[in-house]
Amino acid sequence: MSALKKEKPVHAWSISAATEADWSGMWEIFHDVVQGGDTYSYDADTGEEDAKNLWMGAGKYGTGALAYVAKDGDKVVGTYSLRRNHYGHGAHVANAGYMVHKDYRGQGIARALCAHSLTEAKKQGCLSMQFNYVVSTNTRAVELWQAMGFKIIGVSPKSYRHAKLGLVDIYIMHRFLDGVEA
């Protein structure tokens, strides 16, 4: 007899624009991720109001960001924030940040969020997406972004103060949006 191959369960997360009601789940993820000091440049003590303004684009930061959530039923399991990388003559380049709930990592949520963000960016008229600050030691993210078509186009040496490793490099990663369905 042959052993049955155990298949990974297929999840159908719903991804949609974030609402005010989603914020508590998003905050739980944001707070946990920045506490690690290994992937984002936000201060570990970033307060909830500042986090909300940064991620959702309102308040004193006025980032123009649009936030989205991935849900498993009613639970927020991931989120991304999409914005223009620059304004004016650089507004055709998108930028995004992604965070996944610690209990849901490794299940394809970040990939699904990235794919969704590429489509959203193209719908908004962007021609490409650029990540300005990918921590080089975040190898899972670097490998995923490369699998999603991003190329490392620059390295900024010792530009991130990693909580455990000290000063490490950051990557600038870029991809065009041709071939992405809008």
C-alpha cells in the first residue's frame, strides 16, 4: 500500500479594505510585529494612535495610505498598507507594507496580501511597486518578494538596527506591474 500524501489545507481568506471595526485586530498584529525589532523600522513603543495613523494613512502623518485586511472568518489574520511611494512626478510608483498575525504565519497569507496589493496598485494607476526598506536578514520576506517578481535594486549598508544582530543592511526592491491583472 502507498502512503497517502498529506495535502496542505487550502484557505480562502477574504481580503478587503479595512474598516474602523478591523482596527483592533490590525493593532494586535502591528504591535506584535514591531515589538520584535527585526523587520520594521517603527519604534517598539509606537502608540496605538500613531500606528493607526501610519498604517491607515490618517491623522498627523497624512500618508495617504489605504489599509486592507485578510480575514479568516471574522478574525483579522493579516494586513497591508498601500500608498504612493512618492508624490507628484513619482506618484506612479506604489509602496506597501505587510504584516501577518503570529499564529497564521507560513500559511500563504503574505503571498495573498502581496498579490492583492499588486492588483490594487495597478487599479490605482501605478506602473510599479517599490519596497524602500526590506531588512536583509528577513530572509522569508526577501525570498517571498523575489518569488513575487521583485528584484533587489539597491543595498543600504548597516541601515537597520536589528534588535538581536545589531546593524544590518536593508534592500530596496522593485517590480513593474505589467502582467498583473487589474
